[in-house]
Amino acid sequence: QGLRNHGNTCFMNAVVQCLSNTAPLAERLALGRYRARGPRAEVTHRLAALVRALWTRDYTPQLSAEFKNIVSKHSSQFRGNAQHDALEFLLWLLDRMHEDLGAASPAQQSRGPPQVGGGHSGGRALSHDRPHPSPRSSLTCPHCLKQSNTFDPFLCISLPIPLRQTRALNVTLVLQCERWRFVRVGLAVPLLGTVADLRELVAREGRIPPEQVILAEVSPRGFLRSLSDPEALGAAGEAGPVYAFQPPPARRAGTGPGCPRSLPTSPAVPRLEGPRLLPSTARSSDCLHRAPAGRILLLLCNTAGTGPQLARFGPPLVLREERGVSWEQLQQSILAQLRGVLRGEVRTQGTGALFRIRLAGGSAPCTYLSPQDPRPLCHPAIDRALQLSGAGGPPHVKLTVEWDMSTKERLFGGIQEEAVQDAESVWRQQQAHGQQHSCTLDECFQLYTKEEQVRAPPGA
């Protein structure tokens, strides 16, 4: 039921309506289940009469006018017909009721000395020298475990609002199975997390070990960069979609093609910052004496066109290859991976180089591998890329396979990017994070009372 406005008393009416709809307080006031003391308790009595009339539908404008007059009598600041702040009036009214009901005003009380010791076990406690409840604030030293308890009465608190802790991020999984399978999954990644957290989520989603996950941003024009574990997740996926690659199974040296083989770990070398890559004219013979043996993990993207027309086509590939292979052997391995999207059988004998291979994802000038190089994967720039592959996931090198348009049309036709299937989690995460974030009052109180670590200022 509404209240009559007696000249800019909307602030007063709003507070009365709030108190009237606070069930525990309204019940005590309307049913007279309170004991107001002292000659000045008429503020509480008039409020109780007004709340009772609202709930029994016996309200008349005279009741709210009388309440306004009583308020003006006991508080000069609310006299007249000026506008006032509703929160200011609420604090004054609660303080007035606190006095009328037989307790001293919190503003008039002197703070008692802090109590040291166990005290009460609950979050709220009754101090022994005051008849009203006061919340307890506890401070515990992490070294000596000494606890200090302070009881501070108050009329209002400012509650923090819990913010959303995650955001939706779509990741395309490139998994190893009978054939290449691409599936885009939706993940709830922590806003303040790192790439290491994303790697764990991807590993759980793809059911593969985290140390096998390679994370990279791939745009419609090719590879952008690999993601390393220490990086913050804030910018992940902004420059381009995030792809998660599962390397093919390894095989041991000296065994048959069907036996597993392990990938050698990258040497423990310091990260190099600043120096540019060696010029693309450098040959593998320049570093044969220090070239690592074994196999290398390669991420490949196929592109066609130049300038603004440059575009990626076909699926991104992952393969292991011997460091000492020739250009012709490397070309055959790449074509074997593309067998599923080729128009027909391609004869590489005597055809020369069908494409160019460029190191991708670096800030240094373009570096191309040379078909005349007897061991192109032993190029010094390959060693440099391995060193800069970052922490987390197996060391790898990103390569862009560049095709001219005529060769691409002849061998692949009009094929575009790979077809990616969306898992149900993509829609589910979009729905969850697309809705306006909401929280309950209880969650606000839980965040307010959450234990926090207080750090001493420097030099303390």
C-alpha cells in the first residue's frame, strides 16, 4: 500500500516501505513484540503504528503525517519540506530505534579494549559488557597464531559484489586418431589465469596429458604465435582463434615404423632476446657440427596467394621429422600428410620444389628454407625457433608452406579452411557467459566475510 507524500517526503516513505517489507522487523513492530523504553520512544511507537496500518489496510494520510511530525520533533535536520537522502534518514531512524529499545546508540558508545584469546567460535558474538550484538573481527598472526578479536557495532555495511571469475574461450582441438579430427570446444577460463591453466583445461577436455598439448593462435592467414605457460590468459584468442595440437606418437630410434619413438627434449639453453635470425642464405652446413640428432616436431600451415589475397587453406598439420632429411624427403612427408585433401596422386620425382617453406610466428624477418640445402631442418633459424618455443608443451617449430595459386588450384582445387565441428560446450559456455552476471545477497556476505591475508607495509 502506498504512502501519501507530505511535501518532499519521498525519502521518508521509501525507508518506511523498506522497513515494512523486512519481515522480521515488520512482524515485531506490527504485533507489538518490542519494548520501547524512555519518554522519547514515541518515534518507534509511531513507526510501529504506521507499519501496522499498512499491513492491516487501515492506513490514512494522517498516520504518515503524524510520523513526519514526530521525526521533525526529534531531529531538526528533517524539519520542513526540504529534500533529504534516504540512506541518511534510514541510518538516523535505525539509530533512534536502537535507543528507544533500551540500548545505547553505537555512535555514543566508546569502543572497548580488544579481547585477546579464543573468544566465541561464531562469526557474530555478544560482547559481555553490552546488551546488543556486535560482529566480531578477528586478526590472527600467521607466525605465532596469536588472535585478536574486536567487536565493532555498526548500522550498515558496504557489501562487495562478486565479479565473474571466468570468460568463455573457444579452442579448436587437433587430435590424433584414425584420421585428422577437428573439434571446437568451449572452455570457461579464469580471468586472472595463465596459459598453464588453459593447458590443463584442454588436456582434460581432449583426454591427453598436459605436457603433450601445443597451444597456438592461428588466423585465416596462418600461424601467429605459440602460447607459453607463464603468459596471462587475458589476451589469449584476441589476435586469432586458439588451436590445441596433439603431437603424433613418437618412435624409438632403430626400430620399425610401427614402434613408438621418443622425442628428444630441447636443450637447456637460455632464452635469447633481441638478436635477429641468421640470414636466409645461411646453410645447414654452417651448424652441422652442432645440429641435434633425432626428430623434430613441426607445425605446418598451408597458404596460397600474396598480399591481401593471402589465405590459409586445408587443415593445419603436425608431424615429426628427422633433422637430417633432404628437401625432397621433407616435401614427400608434407604431401603424405595432405593426402586426404589432394585431388589425386602427386609425383614428386623430378618436379623440384612444389612450394616454399617459411618459418612462421616470429618477429624477425622472413626466413625461408632452401631446396638446395642438403639438410633444411638443420638451418640455424630452426635451432633459434626451438629455443624460443616457450615453456609448456613439447618444443616445436612453426612452418608456413606457401603455394602459388596455380599449383594450389591444380592439386587442391577450391579447398578452403578445414571444417570444424562445434561441441555442445561451445553453445553452453556462450549461454553461461552471455547472460548478465547475477549474485545473491548471501554470496555478497560470503565474499565480505571471506578470510584475507593482510600484508604489513614495507619496513614494518
